[in-house]
Amino acid sequence: MTATWEFVLCDALVKVHPVREPRPAGEAKFQAFLGEPASFQLAYRPPLDPGFRDPSPLSVRVEGAAADLVAVSAVDLVPCTFVALPGHDDGYEFDEPGLYPDVLRPVADGEARVRFGSWSALWFDVTTSDPARAGVHELTVVLNAPDGSELHRVPVSVEITGIELPPLDIVSSHWMHLDALADHYGVEVFGEEHWAIVERFMASAVEMGATSLLAPVWTPPLDTAVGTYRTVVQLIDITATADGYAFGFDRLRRWLELCRRTGITGVEVAHLFTQWGAKSTPGIVVNGERAFGWDVPATDPAYRELMQALLPALQAVLDEEWDREYVVFHISDEPSGEDGLASYLDAKAVVADLLKGWTVVDALSEHSFYTSGAVALPVVATNHVEPFLAERPEKLWVYYCVSQDRDVANRFIGMPSARNRAIGHQLFASGVDGFLHWGFNFWYTQHSIRRIDPFADTSAGGAFPSGDPFTVYPGPDGTPWPSLRHRVFAQAMWDHRALQAIRAAKGNAAATEIVDPDHTLRFDRPVLDPLHYYAARNRMVKALTPEQ
């Protein structure tokens, strides 16, 4: 039993569990590029003494010339009821229901909460985009007791390099659900408060490394139980007239302006048909009422009539507002099986002529959907991607989600952070063109049957491994709170950008050598040693640092 406070300096790939001894930072070097947070953690535990009963928070401050560059968050615990499937692989850190670290709550008041008998952690981000502030910064983290006495001080050396990296050159797509924002915060869809919240969450997605978001030109027909509908978040006004249809694009233009302002470069038009087989039409609203949906088949002539009018008008706006090279359309998400292929092809035929000259992308797992010509630009599950890499399409994206729970990288809460960080190396080494994830902020149960509180339910009502449905939490007043997984995925995208810069300067072989010297890196072999990523980052910095 320890009768004194304990403190451990940790790197950003540690998950500080309440009752497990945290791994010290050791050889990890805290480095970042211009604009990237250099992150570290300080774990602390009160005396393991039954007589210690003071719940008063500690106070935390950072000293040093670069203290103004530091943001402090508390690593809060969240309940996880579905952590891993029975018989899972060995690459999990936690596999039982429990409370685990994930949400990063800003510590604006300098107070560090105390949990009796267990470890807590503070997360520190040191960030600057100013080359004049680059360099090695010597910081000191100080924790004081409630009476003002000093409990602990620890020096931390952080290097912000003067290197400015190129933008990410692959698509990093994350589906932001506008209905979840309106439903959770109880605001009017596309009211001013909703728009303000949307912009803040867009900016958070960009911080995470997103370059592309799903635009709800009509309410996306995704993750919705058959016969039900989600809150309408349709960007386009559609009016049926005696002469056909008339359209209003003001909300779409505003959406695109928010994308420009926050740094989103890719626009994904919501799926043209329902999920899992493309058998029905989206719940599109016309004249203020739902006119299409589960009860209207994909091949209904009325839908073709609408699309004949709407798609050319939509494309004209997109051509005016955006570079079509960065616009994609979707037919349907995750078709499968012979019946799925037939219904997918039937649906595609309804709009194929209207999409000529535009990029069409769809997620799938079955290689036959590509070889049949049904999907020209596939987004392939990482556990099914090897045949696609062997017979590579002209362009190829990958994704992971709930079903990628074995052997491949993912960002479930039960997985170690290194398994999340791995995707940056893998995407670069494989040379794929994009990555997609469905769950940036899906705060519902499976099939959107009901809303959930993300701070109380991290598994969509027990349907998906905790962490799969979202990487961001709804903080107060419409403020996004990131997760550990949000921050680590961002680090993976910064890795990719650094490798791009090395490739541009020294060639692809030199860049690949840093992360895959033995040419053995595959999507089903993520490196789980956290120090590998710190050593690789150190090599990246050295490769990009001009010789003196």
C-alpha cells in the first residue's frame, strides 16, 4: 500500500487504466511538426490509504516560455459494455466490460479531479503553426494540493520542428451526422445554432485529419431500420411544380462555405439508394413532405424523373462551387451477395447516364463487385483488401468499422492506441488513395432506433464494439470534445503527411524504408509496439531536417 501520491509521465499512446500501472514514457520523444500537437500525459494516483478521503481537486499549471502553447485536458473514463468479441485476437488492451479512458475534457479551470484508489491522467497538447516558435521547449508541469502546497513537478522536453508538411494527398473521409448534432443538442435543424454547431464539429473533424465529409444533400439513407426514418437534414429544397421540379441550393452553398472555411476539401454526395442492397430510395422531402423512401422502389419511374431534373442541377452548383475532382457520388453502401449485386446494378442503371464524368465510390467487401464492373472505385474493408491490392483498381480506398475486429488496425476503445496509429503507415506503404470511416458522431443505437448519451453508451446500444460509432463527444454548448482515438488518428495522418514530404524530397523507397524496411507491412499486420511509432517519427524528422 502506498501512502503517498504517485505520478508517472506517459506518452500519447498510453491508455491510463484506473487500476493498472501506467507505462512510463521511457524512450518516447515528444515531437511534432508545425501545426501538429505534440502530446503527452501525466498519470497520477492519490495515496492508497483508507484514511485519505479528500475529494478536492488538485490544481495543474505549466511553466516555461512555451506555456502559452499548451492546452490541458483530463482523460475521463467512459462505460464500455461491448469491448471485444469472444475469441478475439491478442491485439486488445481491454476485453471486459468496464470503465476505460477515452474522452478528453478540457481543463480550463486548472482543476485535476481525484479518484480514490485509482489512476487518473491529464493530457497535454503543445501546438504552434508559427515557425518563430519552433524549437525544443523545456516545460515543467506542476501539480498542487488543495491547500496550495506543491505535490509534484516534472520537466518535459517538447520539440516543435520548423517543418511545414504538405496537405494530406489521400482522401480521409469521415461521415459526420448532422441529425445527431440537432437531436442531441435539441436545436432546430439548419437554424443558426445548428449551423454554428456544425461548423465547430467540422473543424474538429479537420483536426482529426478528415479531408472529406458526407454532404446531406438529402438525408443519407444510412444505418436506418427498414421502414423508419431519421431526422430530416436535407440541404436541398425541392418543389414539385406543374412544369416539373424547382430546386433551392442556398443551404448546400452554405454547407460548402463551411467546408471551405474549416479546411474540408472533399465533398461526398449522400447515397442515391438505401443501404445493404440498393432496393429503395432515400427519404427525400418534396414540397415539405416525404415523397420517397422505403416504400418507393429504387427503379420507380418517379425517382428517375426526379433524378433527371435534380442531378444536373446539383452538378451545376457543384461545378460552380467546387472542383469536381474532389466530389464523389455514392450508389449504395455495402452491397453483397448475388441478390445484392443484381439490385445494385438495377439501381445504378437508374442514374448511370446522369453520373457520367463524375466519380462514383462505394464501400464493399466482395471482390466480385469490382471484377464484375459494378463498382469502378471500391472502398474495401481492410480485412478483405489483399485481392484488390493484387489486382489493383486504378484508384482504391479502404475502410474499417465494426467487422474489422481481428488482425487489422482499428480504433475501438478496447484496442491499444498503437493499433489506431498504425493506419497512417499502412495507408502510405500500400499506396491506396483514400480511407473512409462511417462513425464520426453516430450517437444512436444500431439502425438509429433511438438516441443515446455518448458519455453513457459507447457501443450504439450494445451493437458495435465500444468506440466504433464515434470518435468525438458532444461537449456543452455545442462544443466537440475529442477522444484519445481522435487525437491518435490525427497523429496517423500526420505520419502520412511526413512520409509524403520525404517521398517528394528523396523518393518513395526512402520514405517506405522508414516504416517498412523489411517490406512486410500489411493491413493484417499492424505493429502494436508503441515505441515503433516514436522511433519512426524520429526518423521522419531527421529525414526532413536540413543537414547543417
